[in-house]
Amino acid sequence: MISLKTGIRNACSLAVVAAVTAGIAACQSDVPGEGDAAPSEAGARRVELVRNDAEKRVDVFVGGQPFTSYLYTDALPVLKKPVLYPILTANGKAITRGYPFEQKAGERTDHPHHIGLWFNYGDVNGFDFWNNSDAITGDRVAKMGTIRHTMINTAEGGEGQGVLEVSAEWVNPSGDVLLEENTRYVFRAYEDGKRAIDRITTLTALDEPVSLKDNKEGVLGLRVTRALEHPATKPEIFTDASGKPTEVAVLNNEGVTGHYLSSEGIEGEDVWGTRGRWMRLSGVLEGDSVSVVILDNPENPGFPTYWHARGYGLFAANPLGQKDLSGGKEELNFSLAAGESTTFKHRIIIYPGVAAPEVIETDYAAFAEAAQ
């Protein structure tokens, strides 16, 4: 299996990693930056989007170097929703876990539905869109929902920013479409090595009302690499690649350095089930200090979001699961009438170094005030 740690020096390498996902070993020679030792200073922040309809992906490059890919492949492992995977720092290091696409030494193989960056929910008219994966078998299949990519509407690059607009359908096991999704991704590159991804998602109920009953499994999820997990202190039970509960002993914590900090000053694993406008996960990744920050938006339903953020590497913002995440103190049970829409806006920022709270607050204010 190809390691993402090797060969990410140019744009070809990201295509190879995803080609392995699709079972195809191929590299395009016309992708941005191919053959360049380094991007020119003038183009160092230029964002390019390269469509590959045959492999069901859009690759995103900054200055000719890989940043991320939008994947909607139906090859193995079968994706039950579109994802961004992998997501790389400006230095080419993956903040995302490799599994189930790529096996890495010392990495957990739990929760096969935790792939890259995604958006879905655990209870949509009674169907579970969050936990679905190709490991689900038997009676559980009839309870799972799938988000099916339908169209790429826009894929445009530019200096410092690129935009990808896509459409998808939230489908139950009978093939009925419950929600229509339209998502706008904005990929940003800054001069100081900071990277950002905006995800603006509009969900529209079609002919029938849609209920998103309070559920802890949602909505914006990111599964991070082992180095950004919190050090493990006790054995835990996880779902393995077969969908079965498996007890995992305390793992080797060498190089595991993750630490959460919320906008409310809460730290470590205590952030789970608390509200906040933003959350920072900082740590050391292959020798580089890095911070991954998710910003919630004041216009989002359920603002400020609850954080479904776990020390084992799940970093999720869930404004809809209020009953579960508050221990029963609050309840939302969000719903949409037939034809009604709602929009969720999030920004994910990757900072070099440990981002100071005052720096994050400045970026948060800009995100909260900007017209999306």
C-alpha cells in the first residue's frame, strides 16, 4: 500500500494515493506542478481544481502541490457519502487518518465510516446516515442511509482561492430521496502557510417533511491522524472494520500529542458535550507543530454547536444532537417541512504552529461577518 508520507513532493503523488483507492495505478502528466521542484513565488498560493470524472474525484492543489481531494468513488472501500480525503498541511503532511484507504503502522482501524472530512447525520427520518459503511451487513443495512453525489456544478481555481460546488441526494435504502444537498467548498491558501476549507451546505426537504431527531452522531466530522489524537490512558471499545465491537488496549502513545481547546476555555477530552463557537486541536505532526480549528457560524441551526470531539481522533461539530450531548438538559429535534431548506456554514483552518486564541478569534470574527 502506498504511504501518503512518501511521494507527495508533486501533484502526481496524490493522484496515485487515490488511484490505489480505486484500484488503478495511474498518474496524469498534465496536473499542476508536475515535474516542478517547487512552485514559483508568484504562483505559490494559486489554487487549482482538477476534475477526474472517470475516477469520480476532484483534486485540489495549492501552488502545484496537493491539498485535498473531493472523492465520491464507488470503488472499494465503497463511500456512503462524498468526503474530502486526504487533507494536507502546507508542508504536505496529512492531518487525516489513512484508514480505510491506507494502512499506517500504529493507526486505529475502528469506525470505518470515519473518512477524511464529511457531513451527515445519525437520524434522518429514522435512517442512520452517519454509521453507514461497506462493513455494514445483515439487518443493519435496512436502517442505513446513503448520500449520493449527483453533479459537479462549479470547479474553478484562482489566486489564493478555489471553489467547488456540488449536488447530492440523501437516499434511504428503498431509493427514496429524503434531502437534496447543495454544497459549496471554498479552498483558501494564505501567505503564512495557513490553509482553510469552507463548507457551506444547504439541505432541502423534497415532497415529505424530514425529521432530524436529536442524535449524537453528526454533523460535520473530521477523523484525524494518530499523532493528533489525545494520548490513550485506558482500554476502550471501538467498532472494527467488520462493524463489530472490539476492545482496544492502551496504545503506544509515542508521538501522540493532540490537545483540544474550545472557545470557552475548556480543554482536553472535557470538551465533549460542551458548546462553543470554535474548537482547536493542536499537536505535533511529523516534527511540525500544527493546529486544526473548526469554526461554527452564528447563522447555523443550533448555534453555538455542541462538540462531539473525542480523544481517539473524531473531531465533530454537532448542533442537532442536543439531547444526547447535553445529558438530557436540552432538546432540539430539528425538522424541515416539505420544500423547506436549511444551511450549515463551517470553516476548517489548518495553522502552522499552535494558533493563539486571539488569532482564532480574529479569524472567527471575519468568518462570522463575511457574506457566504
